[in-house]
Amino acid sequence: MNAAQPDFRDEELLAAVVADLIGDVRHVAVGNASPIPATASLLARARGNGRPYVSLLGSQKHTFWTDGGRELFDCAGQGRIDVFFLSGGEIDGQGNINLVSIGDPEKPTARFPGSFGSSYLYFVVPKVILFRTEHSKRTLVPKVSYISAPGGSDDNIHRTGGPIALITNRCLFSFDPDARRFQLESVHPGHTLAEVIVNTGFEFDRPLDVPVTPAPSVETLRLLRQVVAPELAEVYPQFAARVFGLKAAS
Amino acid sequence: MIARTLDDALAPISDGCVLAVPRESSGVAMAATRALIRRGIKRLTLIALPTSSLQADLLIGAGCVETLETSAVSLGEFGAAPRFTAAVLKGSIKMRDATCPALHAAFQASEKGVPFMPLRGLLGTDVLKNRPDWKVMDNPFGDDDPIVLLPAIRPDVALFHAPMADRDGNVWIGRQRELITMAHASERTIVTVEKLHDGNLLEDKTLAAGTLPGFYVETVAVVENGCWPLPLPEYYAWDVEHLKEYVKLAATDEGFAKYLDQYVYERRAA
């Protein structure tokens, strides 16, 4: 960070990076417990003057669904959702994610909430962005203990989607679907390559010079704080309060 | 059709029942859940369409659940569901882990009266590997195109909470249409509502499309604030302070027992 840069929070940086990854698409959907992806999606919409459509699970305002919970999945199955977000208790170097448990599934040593829609959406949403704000050897592992959703599939498996990137509190990786490997794209301001290497449990590719993740612009921060934050408070009141100092409007 | 009391309405939910319940954004019958715990219901097969939060955690903690089928149990922003997590680690409930669209599809199979529904995805997952009741076949209309088949889910009872019902047992569910799928798929449907609507919901053309016909409904009980402390979307929000207190208490067996004493057995708010 140089002196001319305004101060920003880690969550604002991550949301800005994810908004760039979303790109120019028609429909972004956000699932459970995803405040940073929700922030990024609403930012993309604020930048795009109402494009993309954002379907925010748990929101009354940012959903157009009228056919129940299945409509999201039916929509995705038809290719009508361009971007989705997934996380994992564990994520491995082949892009497999684990949202269920560690150890024998019958006698696990740790239990996570469950797979949600991942075992399906990972296959049919073209751009799945992985996010995990705890970047450690505990979360980024050589091999997941349980596959909720696989990073890649054999050629005869119907698969129109999969991971394109993984963002953490320390860095951004892109995903190569053919090699089924992550490549380090940039390290966030205040973090180092050495720190990324030490805290990542899987092998990944990297360029000779690893760039620093660009800081969010003044305009991006304005949109986040003035436009996005109040909308976010509907679904993530605690996150909006903590990051943006907002009270829920309900 | 309109039950005299909540307990009367819940009478068809007996020990060993296969009970379907919705996710929290659709209207979870929490007052009814507390009444079932007070009655000491046992050995439920609880099926969440497609996820659950406090409802599953409470029923599991109180020892009411034998088998749980769900895509996830979580308290969302409030964190992991403590009694669910403890029960899985202890092995005291039987888990049938699913994925959201699989549950939606299996309920749809039941509502259509067909034995199964195909679903994309799932191949190569441990979700599929741990579900011997799910099958893989080659798409008969394709060429080397494996696809997963899910058996229809036919619950004994569907239980949820809605904004209103009329005296003919028609229930207004608005946009929460998975409640309609759930009712169609289940043998019986029991609904708690905030209030009774004067007149017939199906005769009001703006309300009819968001109405579950009384034809599918066994009983309705009026329970104001019936989702508390969960939200009834567009009517009331989460009771944030209560959920925070729950998370704190439910972290230990003793704390959870105290929670039950204070908020379930004391008949408070229900």
C-alpha cells in the first residue's frame, strides 16, 4: 500500500478481486454463508448498472425465484447461471472440495454442515469461484478427506462447469481444468509469497515474479460502502455491521 | 380441518414418523417443534428440504431423531449447529448426507407418482458413494452418458409454518413454493399459521396462485409467531439475541439441558 491509497479492509479487497473474476455475465447466484461473494456480486451489479442478475440466497429483494428452492438448480442445469461460489472445510490441489467431514464418514473426527448444492452446481455452473478466508495447511490440503464435489471429471461425465479460481485471505489462485492444478496469480498487499508457500498444503504453479493483488480503487470503495453495504445488511446483518459499521434495516 | 390446539394438530406425528421439514427461509414450524419435544417424540426420520438449522439441532439435541437426511445443518451467520455436530461425532444419529437438488428432485418424483428422478452432477463424489440407495445408469437416450437416479421420497408427514390459512384449510404460502412440492409429496401435511383469513383464499385471484389447496392439508393450527426464533420471511426476522444465547448454551450438554428447561419445557412462547 502506498500513501496515496485509501485505507481498505481485507473483506473489501477480496470482494473487489472477486467482482473482477465475475466479469461481464448475465446471472450470478450466491449460496449459504457467503458474505464476501454476496458483496462481490452486488458490487458487480452496482458497476454494471443492473447487470448481472444477482440471486442471493436468503434475500427477499435480490431473488427473482417464484418456483421454490428447486428453481436455482433447474436454472443452473439449463446453463442459466454463469457464476456461483463454493467454499470447503477442506480444498485440495486438484480442486476437490469437502463440506462434510474428516475421517471415516461413519465415524468422523470433524463434521462440517454438509454439501449443500455443491455436488451438483460444481458440475453445471461454468465459473465457480472458490473462497476460503482461512488460508492454512488445515484448510488447503494435499487431498480432501471426503469429496463433496470433484474439481474435475472423466470425459464421459456431463460437465459444463467447474472451478476457475480460489481466493483466500492471503492470495488469488487460478485453476487449470486440464492439468487440474492451481496457479498462483497474485499475493494480497501485506502478505508474502513465502507465507503463501508455508501455509498451503498442496503443490501449485507460480510465475517467476508473483504480482501483488491490486488494491481496490476509490470508486470501488465508494460503491462498496455506499451502495452495496446497505443491500448486504438484509441477508448478512452481522457481517455488514462488522465490516461496514451498518445496522440491519429490519 | 382447523385444529383446536397445537397438540391436537400434531397428533398424527407419532414415534418413528418420517417427517419432512423446510429450510428456514420458507417457514419452519418452531412452536410445533417445541411441542413435539415436550411430548417426547422418538425415532424420527427427519428429512430437510433441503437444509435445516435450529429445528434439526433442537430435535437432535433432545434425542428425537434416529435418522437425518439433509444437504446441511448450519446456524448460518451464528455458526455451526452444535447438537448436530456433537451427535454426528458421537455416532448417535444415522446420517444420510445429500445435496440440495437431489432432495428437491426426490420430492418431485414422489409428487409425480414416479419411482425415481435422474439428476446431473454427483458422479465421483463421496456423497454418491455413501448412498447405496442411489443408483447410476447409462442415459438410455444417450451414448456413454452415466447419470444418477434418486428414489422418490414419500414422507409420512410434512410440517411447516405459513402466514395464513382459511377455514377450508387452504394455506397461503406465497412464493415459498417448495412447501407445495413438500405437501404434494407427503402422505399428510400439517401446517401452523400466523392467522386465519376471512373468506376463501382460492377465490381471491391475487392469492390463489400462492395457495396450497386444503385438499392436501390434514390440519391447520393457528400459532402466532410460530417460527420464532427463526424468521417468517417478509413478516418477522431472526431473533438475533436468542440465537446467540442458543449457540452459547448448546455448546455443552448441560447448557443445552438448561435451554430446553427454559424455552421448551416451560411452554414459553408456545
